[in-house]
Amino acid sequence: MSLRRRWLPILLAGCFVVAMVAVATVSGCTEILFPEMTAILCGAWIQPRQAWNVSRRWMLVLMTSGAVFGIAVNLLVPAPLAVRACLGYVFCALVMHAAGADMTPMLSAAILPMLIGTTSWAYPVAVFVLVCLVLAGQVALERVGLREPIEFTPLRGSGMQFVTMWGRRFLVFALLSCPAYMTGNAYLAVPPLLVAYTELTRPDMTLRLKPWNSWAVLAGASLVGSLARCAVEYAGVPAWVAVIPAYLALVLLWNAARTWLPPAGAVVLLALLVPWRGPWLYPIEVSLGAAAWVAAALLLFPGIRPSSDRGERTRSHLRLAKASWRTGRN
């Protein structure tokens, strides 16, 4: 994807991010600062083709229901974070399956409030409004020819296919995230990493061919976010000002790695929101967590993988993976 060709959607997405952070800062309502919006803007505005198999209507329903569920669990389920996060993952899997859609950022909408302890209903309201604005912008970009129209094909797999695919995803999720949450090292399993992991478990996900790039983008984003937070904490820079160079650095990182992995955008903004525990803990733990999640997705799930032979062998793997993934759409 060329920066030269996509400069206007990139600029508009940056303005959206800065405006969101500015409104959250001025109003004092941190619930408005929803980190996953940077990821959604990447997949819905910046990339010429939408990153997820979901219609606009279902995107709004799934993201809002995830946010509502996260708040409801915080208010009604007096259980440890590990238990609540598992409930959130299962809920998102069930709802996405029922909708026949693939909107993995919903995981972040559900688990983020559990991670930071949000109990305000302003959070799902903010998610609803922000997603509405993104969808309106997406329509405008399509009308001026800067985006391809959405082609939503509902996934209609059998119950056994759902249990097999999501059961394995959940088992790995629980094995990796629960120890992190139970030991107080939640940065190892922050919501953007869970979204990246779930996306990379798709057998036809082309970024599976570039695991090192995917890890580097996530790790680099954590460092960019930590530097922005340092500017806020130590230099008194307003968050909306600090996010401007952070967003520019993120775009350059995406472009340099040729890996436009949307969850990396959420990693940057999340650094401005999580409890501050010093300049190094966040990037170190997120980098270690990213290595574990990317490796798990690549090694424990079938699909295309890096190969020294980048010719017919890779193309054959890609065709087979796509055929396997799309069997659930018939």
C-alpha cells in the first residue's frame, strides 16, 4: 500500500484520532478515548479494502454490544480479571458466529473496560458514536472513489466448525492470558494483542507470511506509545499534542515494515490510557506478549506460513488456506 496514493485517508484518520483524544482530554471523560478506534480507522479508512468481513450495520452492532457486555460484566460479575476476560472472549465468539461476521476488534471493545476497570455507561455510548462517525466517513470515502465498496459474505459454518475453530482459539487465549492477568502482568495480554492473535489464526491471513514484521510493528507501536506517554507524564505535554507525532511515527512504522496491522494503532493509544508504571514496563511486556501471541497463532493453527520458496509453493498454500476458510461461507 502506497503512502502517496493513500495520503488523504491517512491524514483524515490522523485528524480523527487527534480530535478524539482532544475531546477526551478537554471533557475529562477518558471513556471517549477508545484505543481500538485507531485500528478500526486503519482497516476501514486507510486500507483500500475493508480489513474485516463485516457489514456496516453489523460492525456497529458488534462493537457496541461488546462494549455493553464489558461494562455489564464489570458491574455484575465480581470475579478476577482472568475469569471476566474469558467470559468476554466467549461472548464475542458467540455473537460474531451468530452474525456470520468477522469483526475481531469487538474483542477489544469487550475486554478493555475489564482491563482498566471502567464501569461508566459513557463508554459504550462513546463507542457507538465513534463507530457511527467512522462508518459515515467510510461512506464518504467510497463515494469519492478512495475506498472499495464493502463485500460482506456471511460466514455460515456448521456448529462443529465453530466449536473447532473458536474452541482452539479460546484454549490458547486462556493458557496465555490467564497467567498474565493473575500475576499482575496484564500488559502481556492487552486487548490489541488479543485482536492481532485472533486475526492471525485465520488460515488465509496474508500477514501470517510475515510474522517477524507483525511482531516488529506491534513492538514498535508499544515503544511509540510509551514515548508519547512519557511526554505527557514528564513534560506536561497535552495528550492530544503528544498523539500527533505518535501517529506520524505509527504510519511510518506501518509503511517501513510494509505491514499495515491495524491492532498496532490501538497499542499506541492504549499507552495513554493504562495505569502508568514507568517508561519501560509497557513496551517490554507488550513486546514479549506480542512475540508469544504471534508465535502461537503461527505454530498452533493451520494456514499459510513463511517459506524459503516464495514461488508456487506459497501460492499453493494460500489457495488451499482460502478454500478452507471459505467453506464456512457456503
